[in-house]
Amino acid sequence: MSNVLTKVKLPYLLLLPGFLFLFTFFILPIVNLAQTSTQTPIAGGDTGQYEQTLQFSNYITAFTENKEQFARSFVFALCATILALAIAYPLAYAIAFKAGKLKNFLLVLVVAPFFVSFLLRTIAWKQILGEEGFVVPTLRNIGIIGQSTTLTSTSFAVVMGMTYNFLPFMTLPLYASLERIDPRTMEASGDLYANGITTFRKVTLPLSMPGVVAGTLLTFIPAAGDYVNAAILGSPNTKMIGNVIESRYFKIVDYPTAAALSFTLMAAILILVTLYIRKAGTEELV
Amino acid sequence: MNKQKDATIPTIPAKARLSRWFGRNLIRIYAVFGFTYLFIPVLYTFAFSFNDSGKSNLIWKGFTLDNWKNPCGAPEVCAALGNSIKIGLLATVFSTILGTMIAFAIGRYAFKGRSSSNLLIFLPMATPEIVLGASLLSLFLVFHINPGFWPTVIAHVMFCISFVVVTVKARIASLDPRLEQAAMDLYANELETFRRVTLPLVAPGIAGAALLAFSLSFDDFIITNFNSGTLKTFPEFVYTSAARGIPAQANVIGSAMFILALLIVIAGQFVGRRVKVSK
Amino acid sequence: MADVSSATHGDLRLTRITKTYGDFTAVNDLSLTIPEGSFFALLGPSGCGKTTTLRMIAGLEEPTVGSIHLGATDITTKRPYQRPINTVFQNYALFPHLTIFENIAFGLRRRGIKDVTADVNKVLDLVELPHLAQRKPTQLSGGQQQRIALARAIVNRPALLLLDEPLGALDLKLRRQMQIELKWIQREVGLTFVHVTHDQEEAMTMADTIAVMNEGEIEQMGSPADLYDNPGTAFVANFLGQSNLIKGRIEGTDGDNLVVDLFGQKISMPKNRSHAVDKSMYAGIRPEKFRISLVGTPTRGNTLTGGRIEDVSYIGVSTQYQVLMPWGQEVMVFEQNDDGVPPFDKGDEVVISWEPNFTFALRGDDDVEAGLEVNPEELDEE
């Protein structure tokens, strides 16, 4: 019965190296982050030296000082997610059902922009929408926007940039679940007296729910923690929590507050994600 | 085929025909707009790689091939690219090996702790990059490890593993268990079954996962920024030079990567189709 | 490399095999001997344990209790690759990444045979597909894939060939053709075939011996003719073809015959065709054994009077009648259309008769519904 023995052990042996790695470089850092978040600077020590004082008020300070940025992060992320869903769903639908022989090619096109560094693309947006680009002067000339209105350094630009950056993350899972739908189920719905909109609402959308859930999560999570779009396309008035954390680490060197902010952000996202998955009732993600 | 127009056949009025065409093609029109949105910055980047810009690549000054002829012309740009490629390759190799092993364990075996294993794989994907990057940096600092090349590689392996597991697991799940049973039935022992049947059939999934890992690593900025210290990767180079103007060479490298990737994919599809056609 | 060179031969013996999954018993205390060289069928509905039995023979499952012997060798716990047994899988399980040639050569190569070309070509000729050697499995039709799966197994000349619903994925016409071909190939290569199926017609066409399985146990085993003519249980009577089962009482004996009372009418039947254990019994008569005559015309053999025709279905070779008997039961009668025209109409008052030798008797406490509710066409998803 040596087979049985190896069968029991083998999965654990396979898991061991990877999980050891994840434990050391993912779990341990998070635990360490939690510890740092309740520390205070050592009296008379150098910058960056802290001691554990279980200062839970770090959280309260961190949160109250940055309420606005927290709120903005979640609102921006939510807007970007909804916009991305609105753009990606028809796109994925067209590729899955209307593309014919071009299907694979279009799928490649969705992923292709990835290969131009996302920073280059974001900066390209900044320049296209900036004062020296052609969009702003044109819009001003035809009077759609006022002479002093700008497109960059606005909330609009930040949300648009995030929508743009995470669009493929939304499109691919949507495509994957739409592609699995048997088009005959939609025909059957039409046969059973449902019009186009009802068919979409009662058949197509429910069947593509796993893709909607996966896509929205893959967009919302990185968007909520993002600071690059806000840094490039925004202004000091559009700072997100990511920008605050980044500057606490690199500019102010206030690790406990930065850790408290990071931990709060992670906890908030995890709670939202859990509630969302519960509500959507899908377990295909995990 | 000399059909005369038959007056008895009812014709559809032009206006109705137009609206029907529009209705049928609405989704296609929409898709064209979607792709335009996706590609505007790509085309912009490509166009400005030919800009005779001098230092700051903000305003179109004239067409030149100089940037393409001399992609390393701007200071640091090729060193940064080299760092990104080195880190990307190392991160790809390690994360693909570790992730594939985990995927086989989870995808193939029922064991105690399987669902918590799934959770451990899901968690890094549900954690914002900034938290991953920041927490890892704190850990390195606690152990007095200076940020730099290897800490960056470790960070990349860490966030790539989950994506590799998910990709390979999907491929394993689509594998018919009867194929492995058939191999065993045909005198292949466990090792031979794995080598001759399981591995070749899962290989496309592993290759896809490796490609994904490389592109995630190559394009990562946030996590890298926390752990690279004085080392500069290509995205970091772009970010730091954004303030004083990005040299057109960066556009050249971005465009070249794009074209290279597209060529690889198209070549792959072409080869795949040829294999299918040659009966 | 698996050592199967000292290939064991001989009868396959399953001794008191039980297989449980948690609380569920898939196979219950099953003993069975399959003689060398025979074409043996395991027949039963979905979930009856036949596929589990097959997988235990193949080595893909281990029995919870019991042993499996091939000839004198105990193979109960041997790995699949250590057994001189090959399987034609349901849906064939051809390796999609290998050519047809390499698929067939797979087993030979694993056994360390260097020159496989001659063997592979010979078996490709046998299944009449030599021109497909360099194709990939996805480029083949279902029928072609089926033959390649067969070729891949028999090229190893196993002591035992297992076929798991091998024709299930084919359409009806192709299935009939493959049944004949399989039978021919079995005679040609002279191997022992064990065939698992839910299709009673397929089992009857091909097998020398059929074991009918139900709920993890063998209900009855015998030649197709034995099982059909003299089923031992209501399950077999209903699962293999159709049967009329009429409640009755054994009144006494008359030489080699039993005298039976069916709702007040006396019939007789041979003693040796009775499986009843006491006086209470069911009399079984196959629908095509019945004859119908109008009231007043002379009849032979056993006779039941007072019938009325309720329904007539003309189906070409025969006509099927539903006849309502005085005790409220509808019996089914198949009449050959020898003269082309259905001679009876709905509402006709009729007498039904049959030869006493065609009667079989089941236990009075048997479940007359057994084997009826299963749909023999549904795929086996064990």
C-alpha cells in the first residue's frame, strides 16, 4: 500500500516550497505590517526607529486625517469599475458572439496594449489630454469646454485613466464566461417570447455573472490601491489613499501611520470583496 | 440568373432597412469605439517614437528614425530595460515552477486543507499592490536587507505565483482524467504517465502562465518601486523621467515590445493553424 | 517499465468483491468467473455498479473487500500498468497530442518493445484504417476514434479486454455496424472481452454470456437466450425486453407441469421454469408469445378469456395491442404482420392464448415494477 502513502503525502510535498515562499514573503510581511501599525517613534531615536507600544490610536489618527482620501479612493475605484464594466461588456460580447473568424485576433488586441508599459500609456493620456495636446484646444475652439477648463489634473482624468488601465482585466473574464454560453440558450429565450432586452436580463447576464464578478474584482481591487493614475493625471486635490501611503513611506518616513493606512485599506477591501462574493454567490474565483 | 424585379415581393423601406442594419450592428460599432479607446495611447506612443524631439518628447517637432536607430541613446534607458528583463525572466522561472506545483496539488488531489490553500492563493490577488509592496519592504528593513535586485525578484515571484496557479489550475481542470487512466492502462507507470501524457497536455497552460508572469513582472511599477532601492527598472525609469520629459527612446522600447509581443502571438497562431491544416 | 511479459492467462475470477464509497455501496459481495476466450457482458442501468466492477478489474479502483484473480495470479492490488488487461474507454480517451500511430504504439513502447511498426500497422489493417496513421485524434470521426481506441488496446494482446460503453457515443446505425465488427474482431483475435453496457440489445447481440446487474449485485447470469426466455426476477424480465407479469397462485402439479390460477382462469406451465418459492407467484409471458383471437374462434395451449382491445399501434414488422383483461390489467401483445393488415380493431372482444412452455414464474413477492422505471438510453454516469 505504498501508493496510498505517497498519494497522501504528494500534494503536501508539491505545496511545500510555494507555500513556504508565500508564508515568508506574503503572510509574514502582513503580520509585520500589523505590528508596525501600532508602534511609535523611539524617544530621542533617529528617524525610522520605532518601538512597539500597541498604539491603536495610530489607526484613528491615520483614518481621521485621511478620511477624504479614503473616500475618494473608493469612489474613484467604484466609478472606474462601473465605467470599465459598461465599456468591456459590449466589447466582450461582440468578441464572443459577433466576431466570427476574427475572434482570436480581437482577443489578442485586447491584451496587446499591455505590452506597451502602462506608465507610457498613462503618460500618453496626460499628453493627449494636456495643454499641448490637440484635444483641449479643439474642444475649446468648438466651445464644448470653457477657455480655462483643463482635462488633466482633474478627477475625470484620474477615473478615465484607471478605467483605461484596468479595461483588459475586465474584458478577459467577461469574455471567458460569455464564450461558454451556448448561443442556443439565447435563441431558446427568444423562442419563448422574450425580446432582446429580456433575453439579456434573464439569460445572458445571469449566465455571465461569474465573469462580471471576476472582472469587477480584478478592476476594483487594484484601482482602490492605485496611486500612479492620480499622480500622473491628477492634482493635489485628487489624491487617493495610495498617494498618501506612498508619501508616508518615501517622503515623510512615518512607517507606523503608513502601515496603519495600508492595513486599513486591505481590511476594507477584503470586507467589501467578501460581502460582494457572498452577495453574488459565486465561488468560481477561489 | 436573369431575375426580374417582381413587384409582388414586398420590399422593405430604406429607412427601416437602415435602422435594422444599425440595430444588428450596434454592438459591432460599440466594439470599434472600445478598441479605439484602447489603442489611442498605443498609437500616440508609437507615433512619438519617431519624434525628432531632443530632450523632452512633449510636442511634435518632426519625423526622424534616429530614435529607432539608437534606442540606447538616452542615458539609463537600456540599463533599466536590462534590469526589467533580468528580473522578469527570474521571476517567471521561479513563479512558474512554484505555481505549477501548487496548481497540480490543488487541481489534482483531494487533501485536508485544500480550501484554505485556495484562500492563500486568492489573498495576494485581493491585496492592493501598494500593501504588498509596502509590507514586503517593512519585512526587508526589519531583517536589515537592503532593497535592490534580489528583493525585487522575490517581490515579483510573490505576486506572480497566484496568477500562475490560477492559469495552470484551469488547464488541469479541463484535462479528462480518463487520459491518464488510459496511459496507466497502457503500461505507463505514474512517472511515465506524468511525463508522456499529463505534462504535454498541461504544457500550453504552463506556457501561458509563464507569459502572463513575465508581462506582469515586466510592467510592474508599484511593488517594484517599494523594493528596488537604487536599482531602476524600465517602468521606474519612465516614472521618474516623466517630470522632466520622457526621452523618445522610451517610446521606441515600448513600441518595440508591443510589436515583438504581437509578432510572437501571431506566429504562434500561424504555427498552430498550420499544424491543424496539415493532415 | 512495467513487467507484464510473463503475461498471466486464464479465467478471471472475482471473489466476494465489495466496493463502498462512504455510506454508498457500489458493488455488494459480488462473485463472478469469466472464462478465458469468452465475450462477456455486464448489463445494467446507471448506477448498478457495472462500471465500478470494470474499473476494479482494470486496476483503476481497489475493492474494499474481496479479491480478483487472473488465472492463478492475484491481481487485486496490482497497479493498472502491472496487469495484462487493457481498456477501451468510454469516449475513447485517445491522447490528443499524439498521432494515431503513436497512440496505438503507446502501450508497446511502455513495455519496452523497440520495433513497433509492424504490430501497429497490422492492427490498423485489422480495423481497416491504415491511411489514418499520421493524423491526430481530433481529425477523426466518432466511429474512427472508436476503432482506434480498440486498436490501441488489442495491439497489446492483453489477457483481458475491457470495453466501457464503447459504442455509447455513436449513432444508432453506426452502433449496429460496430456491434457486428466487434464480435468479428473478438473471434479473429481470440481474446477475452468484458463489455459493460446499459443497452440490452447491444449485450444480446454481442455477448456469449450476460450478467445482469442491479444495485451492486448480479441479478442473473446466462446466455442471452436463457435470460430472455426464462428470466429469474421481475428486474431481468423487465430490463431485458418487455414482459407481461400476471399475479397468480400455484394450485398443484400435473406431472412435470404446474397448475396455476390466474384470476380464476387455470393455466399450466413447466415446473422447471418456475422461480417461485411458495404458492404465490407471478406468471410471466413475453408479448410476442401471445396470440389474439376473436371470441368463438378455436385456441391452443393456455387461454385467458374476457379481453378487450384498448389500443392498436401499427409499427411495420408487427402490430402492438393493449388488451384490457377482466381483472383490470392491460397486457401487451405483439403480432407479426404476416398478412400485412391489422386484423383487430379497438373495442374487439378477444381471447389471448399461448404455448404453456413459454410461461415463466417469478416469486410472488417480487417487485413487478423493477427494471421498468430506468431509461435504458440514458448515459451511464457512474
